Amino acid sequence: MIPTEGTSSLSSFSEQFPLAVKPKRHKAKILVWSDLTVDAIDRLNESLNPEYIKNVLADIFYLDNWKENSKAAIVLDLYYHTLQFARDKNFSKEKTSTFFSIIKEIFQVCIETPFGNLDHTFLYFKDLLHCHSVNHPPYSIELFTPSEVRKISEYTVNTFFRHFKMYKYAFTAQIRLDINLSYEGMPTPSQSEEDTIEIKSPFPETEEPSELEKEVQDEDVAKAKEDLRNLVMSILTEEAKKIEGKVEDQVHAAVEVLNSKIDPYINAPGKQEGKGKKK
């Protein structure tokens, strides 16, 4: 039995995920026919026209406002190029549906939290590839060949993961950081009240400060707060740049590890692309 077409809606993305979900590990599952059915792929294959394909995808996934809504346009562009890659690699309908669902799954994991979850998303992507390239029913199936796994991994890293931060910026809520500073050695309010000694001044009490003096004091306090805020923001910006520089290094290293595990299967004697085909 083939399940019905996917019914994900872009308008529900922001409602589906809480604003402060912590990054978490996702368990891979078999995704054959999860989002695109045989009938859906037949509709998409009726024409090579990009406008036609995007309209069919918009109809399936409720993205009809993609020409006016920038978020819908981003999602539709991701879906369209995913299908184009599957078509360029001559994937079967079954492989096309599965690869499409893999990209859709990691996209939803990417935007489920405003916190950094690149490692979690990439690990989930590797688990999904493994789940569809090893024959171990009912946990995994041997759908993609080792060569196809390598092509898929290279494509996904060079497209989706290189735009990872863009997707998070466009689809997740912005986190505001409130900082409260305390200094070591400062007495608590209770301590300061207990330790206060009343001292009477021999001089007459001065008059209350004028309105002008109060305004000057308020300006000094506001300027001090602004200087402190600028200092904190400069430190955070510098740290963010350091983290940004490490993202591509982490992805590159992860791809190298993945390729090293795939190579033995590709180079193994007797392993051929046309396994199972009649000569």
C-alpha cells in the first residue's frame, strides 16, 4: 500500500516548532514514498519546464503563495533542485522519492531550533543514508549503491549544508541575549544595610540637585550602559566569527570521514553498479 502525498505546509513551520527547542538526536527511518508517491512523481515527470514542476510541488506541499512569500520560495527552490539532481543522476522513482524525503527531513531538523545544531543535522543525514544503503530489514534497505551514496553526500554538503546558516536565519526565531553583571566582593543589599554606619556631617546639608544636574546624571548613566553594551556586543561578535570559521572545517572533516567509509565498498572486488541487472 502506497501512502498519500505529503501534506506539509510552510505556514505551519513557525507554529510546529517551539521557540527554544534544544538540539536533539533524531532516529533514522525508512522514507520510501513518505512524501512523494508514484502518482506525484509521474505528475512531476510530465514536463521538464521549471515553472510547471514548481507549480506541481507547490500544489503537493501547499506552497501556492511561493511567488509572494519569500520563505515559500526558498523551500520550493530547495525541493526543485533536489528533484533536478535525482533526474540528472537517472534515479528511479523509488530512489527519487527517498532522496527527496531525506533532504526534506534534514531541512526540518535544521529549522526546528534557533540553536546551533549542525552536528546533529549532519549526523542524522549520515544515518538516513546508511538506513537506505544497507540491507538489514526491517531497520534498513539496500536502495542506494555506494557510488550513489557518495554522489548524494557530496551534493548535499556542497548545497544544503553550505546554506545551512541561511536556512536557520530565514526560518528560526532570533534569540536575544540579556546579560546581568555582578562583581566579586560587592556586598549584597542585606549586607550593605547591616554594615552601614550613620555618619553625621558637620556641614549643613546641601540642597537637592537641580533638574539640569539630574539630566546630566541620567545622561552619564545612559552613556555608561551604552558603552558596556557595545563592549559586550564586540566580544560576542568576535566569538561568533571564530565559530563561523569552524563550521566549514567541521563539515569538510565529516565528509572526509564519510568518504573514507564509502571507498572500501566502491573499490571492493566484485562490487558492480549494475548489481542484479541481467546482462
